[in-house]
Amino acid sequence: MTMAKGQTYGCQNRDSGCEVEVIKSSSESNSNPRCSCGAEMKKPFKEVVLRRLNPDAEVLVSFKRNPS
């Protein structure tokens, strides 16, 4: 997992409540960062924002022409 500048990670241990903000991007890693208490840190959940596509959008028009 690559951590990008500006991302926030929170400790999964409720007693810790630690939260960090990345100030310098990292190289590729195989796991999430760890808190000083040893628990895994994860990015907070962000609700998905759905939007309608314009029926004239270039992607939809090209898909309708060639549906394969």
C-alpha cells in the first residue's frame, strides 16, 4: 500500500484513538501502517458519492455504437 501525502490514517484500537496525517508520500508496502500501540491503522471510511451520467457523454455514446 502506498501512502500519499495528505491522507489520514486512524488507529483501529478505540482506546488509542491515534490519528496521523501523511506529510511525505511513501514507497510501495505490503501492509497498512501500525500505531505505537501495535494496532493496524486504516483510512477512515468515506461515503461513496454517486452522480448521473449525461446520456450524451462521449463514453456512453461510444459504448452504444460498439457494445462488445
